[in-house]
Amino acid sequence: MRDDDARYEAVTSRDARFDGEFFFAVVTTGIYCRPSCPAVTPKRVNVRFFPSAAAAQAAGFRACRRCRPDAVPGSAAWNVRADLVGRAMRLIGDGVVDREGVGGLARRLGYSPRQVQRQLTAELGAGPVALARARRAHTARVLLQTTALPVTELAFAAGFASIRQFNDTIREIYAGTPSELRAAAGNGRAAAAGNGGAAARRTAASRPGTATGPESAPASHSTPTGIPLRLAYRGPYAAAEIFDFLQVRAVPGIEETRGPRGGRTYRRTLRLTHGSGIAEVDEPAGPRRRRRPPAGLVCPAARGTDGGWLECRLRLTDLRDLSTAVQRLRRLFDLDADPYAVAERLGADPLLGPLVTERPGLRSPGAADPEELAVRTVLGGPPERAAALVRTYGKPLDAPDGGLTHLFPAPGELTGAEVVEPVRTLCTALADGTLTLDAGADRTAAERALAALPGIGPRTAAYLRMRALGDPDVGRATADVDAERGGPAGPAGPAGPAAWRPWGAYALHHLWRAGLVPTGEMPGVGAGPGPGEAAGVGMTSGSGVAAPGADEGLPFGHHPWVGGGSWSGRGSGPGESPGLGVISGRG
């Protein structure tokens, strides 16, 4: 959206594609909404636009109770952008300001606090403190409406410094008291039970709630435990494909997938700042039955095909980790992506167009723990090899939960002489700060640092840039090389990486999924596996039988870019196990 008239047109049409991209406020009512709000469209003269929810709150507007603008998917722009503002937004979402303050955020970014404040305010209309405050308020609302935790404990769990600050913020943003928000969600009885004693407080984090909205809801299974959440996304979402991707790479002990295809539950342990957690995310099982929730609270994503949610349950040893855990799951399942922008760019390509039509909403999975993914990728081999590392060095859970028994070891626990190379070198760099793979890491600097480590080649570094650091623009190196050569992938060419930017990661997943490029191949990074990189990654048939090398003989020559030399050779890539390739639609 480049001007206010275009934004108002999106509001008039209630276009959910722009939820999270901007917000609008109505001066006559004092509320702010998402573009798809179902309320009567206000007159243009009464509307103001804001780039963030925090900016609308700072201007004195409160959140709409019908459309819940604080619960929209994040803007895909923060995943694309590698500048100060993009990095800062990813770190704020990960809870850095709450844990380390603005000074800690600035140190991670390599700028002064004044520079960070100035740039965020100039672009988003709010500084890091206001942005973090909006995040805390959202976390507090989720806890109010999904747990029986006493309000006094809940306030500190959400990150507030005092009860007064918590109450004032809730009243200002939601135009109601904490008790009113809890009652509106139908959770009053749970609240009363939660105030009953110490036993109730100890189990509050594992009780199911009855909240509504795009990010919180009662779980659908018969015996759910944990905080029930709805992880919202925009547009179509290829859930089966992302669950396939995660299932075949699951490391026993820290990950497992239960249930048949079409109704699976992905489960994993999480190593978090204040403690640990167990996350469960359900695969959507066909069309949902739409019901209007109580108190007039409507999720626009539930009104049609403009989005939806993944049902999730989180069990945390410390509720202060809630928002951080949610953000990590959102990155893992790529829930902040903009499938409309991806389809518009890739759909014009003669090769990718049919693939995009066949699999709308295909996502690029990220990582719940970037350091864990780096270790697993560099270690190589089948998932059982990483499982052996987990059993030896990982911290056991207090009580095993099904197939979940451990937390993945922190880098500092993998620096001993008995740890194999190049894992030991990688973990030493992570532990001493030489290499940073957090949400706000400088992607280019991190990729270079990875590629410079002994035993880690450029292809592994590129793979980790895509998944661990969440970069959707993985084709930039290839595009630059081909532009210099004047090849078919140059800016003037009809197709190829230059035409796919900044969505090269999604193009790559479409090509992997269709079997047109061997799984693990990364663009613009040499003609073969780098030192220490895995070999033998082929395709997996619908029956689940690994078939390394099955990509040989695929019809590469029918497209001007595929087979033109832009991709590294036709061998394996940095997958986490041999045989991890394309999964057919049969499961």
C-alpha cells in the first residue's frame, strides 16, 4: 500500500490480504482495526492509518473488540528486510526488549539506543518500548482468556513491571479491565478456580481454556493440555506439505509426529530463556465449521478463504516464555508469509506458474531453534544420528511425554574434545559469540561466518540462511552471478532467480517438491557439496522408501533456467538425513 487512498480501498473491500501490513483508526470512535474488520466502513474523513498497532495505541486508540487487530499475522516485510528496522522487529518479537531492555536490543543490532529509537519511530510511528508494550498487552490478553492463572501472577508472566502498569495498559488498549476481558471469553469460572489456592496456580499453565479469536481457542482434542492457541496465517496454507517436511526430519527425543496424514499433530520440546516447554501443533483436517464466538468477537480469517489458523497447545515451565515460544513456532511454520505476493511473483514464471497453482500457499519452513538446526545440519546423517547426540548431551525432561524425552543441547554443551568436527567448531563459535544466529542476526554476516568455519561449505551456509535465519530471498547470489554473465536468470531474462526475488526460498521449495531440482540444492554456491556437507539426499517415494539419486533423468532441459548452470551440481545438499527428498502427494 503506497498511499492512504489505496489503503482506504482495502478497508472498504475488507481485504484480509493486508491484515498486519497496516492498521486504520476511526477518530470518532477512538478504536483501531485491521483492514478486514467486519464493522461498517467509516467515512474516509474520519480514518487515520498507522504502520503498526503500537503506533495506533501511542496515538490514543484502543483495539477493536470485533476484529482483534493485535492478533493478526505479522507483516511479511520483516522477514524480507535485512536492515535495522527489520532486524529490530524480529528481535522485539522474540522478547529481547522485555529481557534486556532497549540497551540490549541496541547492542545486538550494533547501533546506539538513540539510533534504534529514531529509525523505528520514523518508520513505524513507535519506538522499541511502545512496540514491546503492545506485545506484552497481547500476551496478557491471551493468558487472561486461555488460563486460570491469577491476575497478579499473570501480569508479571506477561512481562509487566507492576500490577498498576498492567491494569492501566489493559484498560487503555482494550477499553476494559482484566476481569472483563476474562469474562468476555467465558473463562470466569476458570478464573475463580485459579484464585482458589496454590495447587490451582501450579497447574494453571496446563489447563485448557475457552477463549476465542485467531490466536486463542479451545483445543479440538478430547484431552488437551496446555495453553490453547490459534496461530493465525494469511491466505492459503499448504499444511500437508509443511507437516510432511517436518515429519521426515523429526529427531527422536525432541520431536515426534502423531496421527495419520491429514490429521497429524507435530510435537516438540523447546529450550527457552526462562525454562523449557512442549509445543503441539495440529494439522488442519479439511474445512472448519465456522461458529460465531461469544461477545461478538469475530475473527475475519474465519469468514472465508482469506486465512485461518493452526491449533496449538503450549506447556511451559515459566509463562514468561509464552510470546517467545509463539514467535518461534510462527517462524517454524512460516505463518507470517504473504502467499499473495509470492503467488503474484512466482505465478508469472513459465515453470513455476503451474506449480504455484497446484500447491497454493506452499511455505518455507523455518526453525524453532536456529542453533539447534545449525548443529543438526552440520552433523548430517539420518535423524537417529542427531538423536544420539541428544541422548548423550541433551537435558532430560523432568518427566518424559510420549516420545519427547530431552531438550536439544545448548552450543556450550557441545564444545568438548569428544564432540565430532565440525560440530565442535560450530558450537564453539556459537558459544563465544563469534557466530550469531538469533532472530535479528545480520544474515549476510552470519552466512559468511558460517561458510568460513572449517568443514562447513557455502551450500550449508546458504541452507541455514534460508531456514535458521528465515531469509525468503535465497536466490540473490544466483541472480547477481547470472546478471553479470548475461544469462537467462538476469534481470532482463524471462525467468529465473532474478525474476523470483525476494521469494527465492518459495521457488526453491516448489522445485524441490515437484522433483525438478534435487532436494538440498542451493543456488549460486558452487558445483558440488562443500566440505563436510551431507551427500546422498535424493527423493522419497509416497511409500516413504528412500531412493537416493532418484532425481537422475528428470526433464531439466525444458526450461531456460533449470539446467543452465545456475544451480550447484545435481548431487545432494545439506539435508539433515540421507534420503530426505521430495514427498509425493500420497504421504
